[in-house]
Amino acid sequence: MAADLAAILPADFAEGTFVGRALSPDGPVVLAIRDGTLFDITATAASVSGAVARRQFDGGRELGPVSGGLPDGWELLSPIDLQCIKASGVTFALSAIERVIEERARGDAAKAAEIRSQLEEKVGAGIRSVVPGSAEAEQLKAALIDAGMWSQYLEVAIGPDAEIFSKSPVLSSVGHGAEIGVRSDSSWNNPEPEVVLVSDAHGEVVGATLGNDVNLRDFEGRSALLLSKAKDNTASCAIGPFIRLFDERFTIDDVRRADVELVIEGPDGYRLEGRNVMAEISRDPLDLVGQCLSEHHYPDGFVLFCGTLFAPTQDRDRPGAGFTHKLGDVVTIRSERIGTLTNTVTTSRDAAAWTMGIAEFARNLAARGLIDRI
């Protein structure tokens, strides 16, 4: 990762408060950035989950200005730890159409272009114009059923209930600079640049960060019951660089207005640019949080991927084949008020093994005399 943390933080980082994590030679540490200065707050808040629950982001050992980077031997981690990692899907009209394409193509990228043109002509305008769960949405649903165009993906796109799923196990997400994994047996896949909301146990959102909800279009396209296999693989969930906490200068309205930019740079010289425009989301981010909380209980809080508008349709290698990752692709996700998340693509089979689960995390903190501050 870049030595200068300022390069991956938003330009106005000195006016905001951020929380994150790093791996020191002794184990994981909790970081805070205040007034452009980096602090280690592990002695008072040994987990980000606990810091969020107690709203404990002050104090700590000063490490120096952000421009100085991390201490030698430290590595930036995903900025979350004990929170459940949840995700919402089909939250944009375009992504709804693309999921239906995957379903009708049975995961075959070669069939996508023809199906895309047919669906866009028949259902695109209707999906974009209705509020999910409204009377108008119910009327559109009835019309699509009569026309033989209904899909389970359209149900979550315009019906009353959002798609909410578990993305990845606790402590399994990777951070800025890490390799990100796609399954070695996937032949149609893509990154998904998203805003990730950070919530406490009661569903109160305290801030936002960025995420890459890696997507395997061939697996999920063959069957929606393969969603877990398509979404939850080693290193397939990247989050970072830091959580920007809400304050008078950065609020949920900034999330609603956010543009999330994507750049993919391949080792073959290939370059793809995309954008996820949060203003075009079909469901308000706080509605998604409420549906995620629902009748569940998250004692250590949760984070929620809000979904993406981005679905790459450009051909990469041959006409009609669409986009899929190649090993060595560098994926950069950026949003002006949140920061920059960059990862390099490998396979989940070859990605670095995930070794620090909950038990090892607790043992490490206990050995350092920090377990009671978790």
C-alpha cells in the first residue's frame, strides 16, 4: 500500500474523523484519524466494533501526521472486525436487468447481449419509474407476470422486500492493498463497487466506507441457490480504506449523493472505467439498513453493502463474451468524500489464507492484556 495514507483518504480528510485497523507486529490495532493526525486507540478500544458501540474514537497514542503513513512493519487491514458483513442486491434498475439476464442466460456470457436488448426494451423503463413496494410496482408486477416476463430478481427489485444476504464471515474481509479473490473455476465475473454503511447493534448508522462485493455471474446465473458460492469465497470481500464517521460535515446525505468511481487496469493493457451513482438507487440506504436489521440481532453491529449500479457489459476478449476478470487486474474504487480502495485480482484458491478468526483474535488480545477492552 502507499506509504502516504493521504493518497487513499478523501481530500478533506483533515476535516473528518476516521477509524480503521492495521496489523502490527504484536497483532491487530485500531486506528483513528483526527485533525489529520493518526492515533492508535487500541488501549481503550481494542476492536472497531467496540469503538462503534461505545462511540469511543478519542484519545490514543499519537503516531504522527497522516502523510507519514503507518509505522514500519504495519499493514493496513479492513476497517471492520467483529461486525456481521451483510449485503443488499438488485438495488438499482440496471443491476436488476443484469441479474435477469444472468438467470435467462443460465450463466452463459455468450447469450447475454441478445437477452439484454430484449429485456431493456420490454421492462427497463418500467423498473426505472416505480418505487419498490408501491401500488404502481404491484401493477407492473402483474403486467410482467401476464407477459411471462417475471423473475425472482424483479421481485426484489420492485417488490416490498429487498434482497439482503450474508456476504462473508466475521473477520474475513480484506483491506486496501490486499489481493482480492475470484473462484478459480469462474469464467464470468466482475467487481462491484459499493458504499458500505457501518451500523451499531441497534441499526444506527455511524459512518461509511467502500467495498468490492466480488460477483460471479456464471454461478449465480445458473441458479440463485448458488448465491453463497458466488459471493462468499476466500478474499472475495474487500472493504476500506477507513470508515468515515458521520458528523456535521459528512452525513447520510453525502452517501445518498455519492458517486463511486471504478477503474480496472489489466496486465494486458486493458482499461475499464465505470461509475456507481448512488442518487439512482431504487431504495433509500436507510431503508436497506432497516430491512437488514429487521427481526435479526447483531450484538457486535453490522456493515451493509448498498448494492451497485455498475454491471460491465463491454467485451474484453471476443465479441459477445462480455467482461470477466484476469489475474493481475488492479481494481480501484474511489469516492470523493470516502476515499480509495485498491486491490489486485487473484484466485480465491491462491489468495493468502485467512487465519485470524474470532478465536485467534480473542487469544491475541488476551495475550496483550486487551481482551476486556474489546
